[in-house]
Amino acid sequence: MTQDSPSSAAASAAPVRFSPRRVWTLAYATMTQLMRMKILPFLLVFCALVALIGVGGSSVVNPEQQLSSFKSMSLGVLQIFSIVFGIVATALLLPKDLEDRTLYTILSKPVPRFDYVLGKLLGVLMLIASGLVIIDAVLSLILWTQQSGLYDAYLFQLHQTKQDTPEAIAQVREIVARQGLTWNLHWAVWAIFLKASVVTTVALLLSCLASSTLFTIVITFCVTIIGHGEALIREFVFQPHLGSTTKRIATLVLAAICPDLAQFDIVDSVANGEIVPWAAVYDMTGIAALYMTVYLFITHLVFVEKEL
Amino acid sequence: MSDTPAVSVNHLTKVFKGGLGKGAFRAVHDLSIEVKAGEVYGLIGPNGSGKSTTMKVILGLLKPTEGDTSIFGVPSTEVASRHSVGFLPENPYFYKHLTGRETLHFYGSLCGMRGEKLKSRASEMLALTGLEDAAARRVGGYSKGMLQRLGLAQALIHEPRLLVLDEPTAGVDPSGSRIIRDLIIEFRSRGITVLVTSHLLEQMQEVCDRVGIMARGRMVREGRLEDLIAVENQTEMVLENASPALLAKIHELVKSEGGDTRLLRSGHPRTTLERLFIEATNEAKKP
């Protein structure tokens, strides 16, 4: 048991530094806490839904359209799922820890508040990432199965109508290869993760500012909606004839506060079979990292001063 | 023990800003306390007297409006001060999905403990708080008394020199409460300083060396418990197997003494209801 030794006295005065291990402990606890909130069954239901969409739409009309609409629908649902999960989970975490006084027992240990905030954020992001990896694997499998089936079925159709010329077959192969399983699908999932990460960081910041979960959820959704329309806002700001100076300044402030989420919108391009260049992936990743760093820094400034 | 006080509170004032249309609220006003290393100090007072606010400032969870606090000489505003302190909040909750042992591992990891040291320390704390049998059970199924004991175990996991306990026996049944008080006495014997708040005065009387009484954010009385509760002009004498004749003689002797000396009462001392409860429930547990 504890004694008043010189070594312990020296240890007590040693400053507490950032510890990745401590952050990992908090992140892992957060992830398991969220897993307990029955997220996994929800995820499985989602996967089953996507599988149903994939299987249900297997009649051959136009392979390009069919594969495109499958990707568009499933990636769209995935995007909504990851954003909603990120916002709601983050908005719930801090108030719950405060209500249960778990926050008191954690922060009365030698735990810097930044470590706590970062641990919570990483916990949510780890779970989103895990979910997306699972769904990405399921999507890939469905898409691969669907593209093979569609290719064979369409070839059979061409053969039946006596249109199976080498050119027609090559065209079908090219369409199916472009619209089928490619790296583009994974980049789209990566972009969805980046967007969800930025939105989750915004939710964390708002959660530190607000005392109400509902407020955090509503405002973060508003920020997300505004974030998708940044291009329109910029257009308004830089067009003097469109509004008064006051309105334009207010809009500029809004544009500065909200992240430009349209930067991560590559789902439509992927659904249309366009190639996502590496440069675009780097850009998206860099932009997301920048947004997250800035929002996390502000979150730290707010949370370190927060009275608990 | 060193001369550095375990807890030092200097002219602490804490004002909470009011919301829209509400004025500011002064929870603590110019409070000064010094808790010596190794003692059990009780901070008592009615609800809203500022006890919990004072504790939160000491733990760095709240910032003082004026004044300062320190733990073993390290300002509470520094995270490093938390190396020396373990905290049990009122009615603590833990992550329900973790078992008792996992909970202690979680808190130990936060303090930088790992490996065998953490495992053996967690086992030691589970044994100390009597939770060995429940160590593998999920915390969600723990009773209130078990949660309090787990709270004590997590507070002690990193071998702090100071324990801060906020209403440690609130809502706990008499047996659980007895265990917690025995643990506090045990901590003192091991050299751990304890700062405890409660409004269960009889329980505080049993464990505290010194007490401070707070009301409306101010310290209204402070000192050694014995000094504060002693009735200077009265003397208590408890006899065992005294015959009626002896008692009559004592009565006569007091009468014959004259002056201001008076025998105020005599009779059989009573056990406390709590002791009776514990005896009765323990008997029921026996096969």
C-alpha cells in the first residue's frame, strides 16, 4: 500500500504527458461501449438490406445501369449510415459519461483532458471504420457476383438475338469491368469514412460546447447540410450583386465555420464508373486531416476549460 | 510522513455563472482547509453547502473563481496532482459491459499501469474490497454497495496517498456501509489520507479524526472531532455487573457531594440499531 516515500513524491510532481497507450485504452473502451449499444445488429441488418438490393435487381435490362444504380444506392445508404452513426454516437458519449460520473473517475486520474477527447473520437472512428470495412467487403462480394452473373446473362441474351459480334462482346466486357468491382469502390468507401470523420469531429466539438444531446445532434446535422452546399455559399459571397455586405459577411463566417463536405462527394462519380485519380484521394485525405486537426484543436481548447 | 499537507485549500471561492436571466451563484466563499497527511478529515454539511464543489475544485474538475487548492503541494490545476489522489464520486457508475476486474484494469491502464503489476494490483484491490467472488461478473449486475466498493477499488488502483470520498455510504445498506467504514479505518492504518464528505453524521463521527462543518459555502466549525463533540462539564462512567446496592451507594455519594454535582441519568446502555441490524442479518446468513 502507499507510503510517503521520496520516490512517490517525485513521481507526483512529474508532468503528465500525452500517452498514445492511454488514448488507446479510452478509444477501445469507447468502441466496446458503443458495440454494447447494439450497433452490430444494426450493421448486419444494413448488410442484409444491401444484399437484398443486389439480389433483387438481377434481371438483365442494361448491365451498366444496373451496376451503377446498385453502387449509387448502396454507397448512398452507407454515407447516410456513417454520418448518422458518427453524429448520434458522439453526441451521446460525453453527456452519458458526465451523467454516470464516469467522467469524474476518469479525469480524477492522471489523464489529460486532450487524451480523453482524442480517445473518445478515435473510439467512434474505429467503430465507423470497422463497420465500413465489413460493409465494403460485403459490397465487393455482391458486386463481383453481380458483375459475373450480368456478364454471362448479357452474353446469353446477345447470343439469343444473334448479336454476339466480337465488338459487342468486347463492349459488354469493358462496361462490366468499368462498372464492376474496382478500386474505385474502395475509394468511395474511404471518402465516406473521411466525410463521417470530419462530421464526427464537428459533433465532438459541439458536444463539448452544449449540454444537451439533442442540441448537438440538431446543430451537427445543420452543419452537415450547410457543409454540402459550400459551393453555393462561396458563389453567394463572391458575387457582390447577390446580397448586402452584412449578409455576405455572415455567409462568409458560416462558410468558414462549416466544413466543405462536397470535397468528399465522389460517390456519384464512382457510381458512373469514372476513375478516381490518386491525386483526388490524397487531396481528400489531406483536407479531412486538416479539418479534423482544426476542429480537434478547438475542441481541446473548449474542453480543457469546461467545468464538470 | 512529510510535513506537506495532503490537501491545502486557500481562500477558495467558487461562483457559478447563472444562465439567461439568472444571477450568479456563490457555492463556496473564502474557504480554507488543511488536511494533514495520514488523517481522516470529514467535510460535513447540509445539501448545497458547497462540499462537493470544494471536492471538485480539489480534484481539478472545477476551476476556482478565487483562491487555490493543492494536493501534496502540487496545484490541483496540474494533471500531475492526480498521481496522488483517488476519487470515489457519489453514486458511481462504471461501464456496465465491463466486469469488475476489467474495470480495474481500465482505470489502472489510464494511470500507466500494465502487465503483471496491474493484474496483481487489481486482484489485491478486489480482495481488499471483498469483490473477489464478483470479479468476473459484469458491473451492470452489481448492487449499490458493490458499486461503491468497486469505486473504492478503482480509486486505490494506482496507489494514491490521498482518497477523496464523496458520500461513500449514501444509499448503501447498513452492512455495506459498515464494510465501507471499516475500509476507511483500514486505509488510515495504512497511512492513506482520507477526505470524506457525508451528511450521515454518526458514521462520520466513527471514522473521522477531524471534521469541518460547512453551511452556505462557508466553514462554520472545524477541529478535532473529540474536541468538538466533548461536553466539558459532564463525565461518563460505564460499569459492568454493578449490583443495585453499589448503584444506590453511588447515588448517595453524588447527593452527599452537594454543590453543582448532579447525576443526570443512569440505566442500561443501549446498542445501536445499526449494530443490532448487522448482528441479526449475520445470524440469518449462518447455515
